Amino acid sequence: MYKRHRFPSSLIQSVVFLYHRYALSLREVEELMLIRGIDVSYETIRRWSLKFGPTYKKGFKVLSVPRK
């Protein structure tokens, strides 16, 4: 799933998780990664979100707790 990507799969998962789970903008996620010392552009985050986001969103729906 993550073959031929420059960054490790754990980083890609973290970035896509942050973007989709906490409703942050692409640039905010970029800033958070920069604070952690990882230089990744918002455009790369956008591409990862489009490619891997739907898979993660399905998992979020299954794991989310229904609200009363």
C-alpha cells in the first residue's frame, strides 16, 4: 500500500489521521510536522489524503462510538 513513497508508512498514517480526524487544514498539518522536524509539503499531504484517506475514513466510521 505504501510502496514507492519517500516517507515511512507510519508517518503517512499519522499525517492522514491528523488531517481527517481533527479537521485541520493541510497547512496546519504541515506546520505540525515541521514542528516535529519533518519537512513535508501541504501538497504531499493532500495527495496522501486523496490516496489513503478513504481507507482510513472507513475505519473511523467502524471505530466511532454512536452518540446519544
